[in-house]
Amino acid sequence: MIFEIKIDGKYRHSDSLVFKETDGEITIIPEHSGVAVEEDALLTLSGTGALIWSLLDGTHTVQQIIEQVVDHYDAPQEQVRMDTVAFLQELAVRKMIVT
């Protein structure tokens, strides 16, 4: 389990997820072999969240993801860093990303 998001860390989607992209939104569904999934277990991402999710392929460091978000949205680096790390921490707590 990931406890601390590292700026030089490379993270990827957990194998226990199914996700699909529709009209710029990504819906993430935890896989529970035949068990009904609770509604709050679903996560829908758009905008910045969808961009970050698309870069979580195990090849980009967190710093590279931050730089891509800064470039894409012309946003302040420090704010993007704080928001990205917080978002990745939430995904880690939900066991949606792994190293």
C-alpha cells in the first residue's frame, strides 16, 4: 500500500480496476467478481483529474505529471503540485494506484 506520494515516484492504475472514457470523462469501477459495487466506490474524472489519470501509466514521475498539468492549464506550479499530490493520495487510499 502506498502511504506517501513521492515526487520522483512512478504510479500506475491498479489491476483491480475497470475504467472507461466517454466524452472526456473517465469512470473508474473497482472490480468485485460478481459482487454489486456500491455507488460511492465509483469515481468519475474529468478535466485535470482525467489528464492526471491518463498519465498514471508507470512511466511518468509525479513531477512530470505536475509539469504536464502546469503546461496544459497554464497554472501555478506550487498549487498544481499540492493538488496533484492530494489527488494521488486519495487514489492511493482507495487502492486505485500502485507503484
